[in-house]
Amino acid sequence: MTLSIITSSEIITLPNSAKTLNIGLNLKFKAKSQKFLGYTRKGENVWEYSEAALNPIAKYKSLFPEVIQKLDYSLGHDVTSADDFFPVDLNGRISAIRAWVKEKGVQDFEKAIAQIELITEKFLVKQNPENMQQAINKNVPRNAILKPAHAIERLRGQKFLLGNRVTMVSDSGMVPISARGTVLSITDKMVEVVFDGPFIGRTSLNNC
């Protein structure tokens, strides 16, 4: 329960003020059904955390143990006052947690809808076509060659995974035939691809 609280949003009120402070890591938003790419994802009934998420969580627990302790002892009870979390050196601890969150940028990680499988921008940089070695197939039999006109029927049942390299084999639509790209996101009804090069009619995914 404590892990769920600190990895989401935890708003506390500051002393002698109407201002508030979010002391949570914001690695997920349950109410908005949002996740942070590369850090969290929504399982069937639970939230799952990646290895990349363990570092800020462990650092948070190490730097601000009083927050963890207070939440552990207050499960089932609302704790909203900064005085409850920081009984000693209140102003100093508030400044410290505010500075750490800002420095690490943990509340600025890339968000996505929890139900969408989406690749991170860091992965796309690694998948730059300039870093890939092109494979050349020779002596391919004629009956093994896919005709563009047959693509829509023969490939109807194909499945994709995030990061798959794909090639446009249909000669209809806005995407030029033989254009190559990387599967960026997958939903129930659509697969989004970021292509290696620009072409007329393309759209921006705002993720890369």
C-alpha cells in the first residue's frame, strides 16, 4: 500500500499556508489510467514496476525515511499535513524533497495511456537505421516473393510486438511501398509505426 502511494501522487498541505506540495514520485496515475514509459505498466489487476523504477524508489526511501514510516503507520488514515510527515526540521525537509524531485525530474517522465503498449524515445534512438546492418537475400524463388496486391489477404493474421522492424508491402495508401520503420505503439485496433524517413502525407506521433 505504501509503495502504491509514494509512486503515485501524494499531496500535503504546507504549514501556515494554503499551498500544497506533491511529495509522490508520480510514476503512475491510477485515476487517469496513465503510466510512465519504461517505469510502470498496468497489469490485469496490479501495477507493475520496471527495474528502471527501482532506483528512484530506493533513493526516495533512503533520503526520506520519515515519509515511508509515516505512511506505514497510517494505512487507512488520511495524512495530509506536512507537520505529520516531517516533525523535525520541517522547512528543511520540505526544501530537500522539493529540490530532489525537481532535480531528478521524476514527475516529468513520459506519460502514456495505461492500456497502450508504447515504446520509449530512448529505444527509438538505439534503433536508428544508421546503426543497423542491412541483410541481403539472394536467389529467392519466385513463389516466395509477396506481390503487393496479395498483401492485404496473405498478411491479415499477422501479429506485431513493440520494436518490430516492419516494411510496407502494399502498393496502396499514403505510405510508399518498401518504406521501413519500427513498431512504436499497439492498441486493440491499431499499430503505429515510426518510419525511417519522411514521405508525403505522413503524420507526427509527437513521441519521437
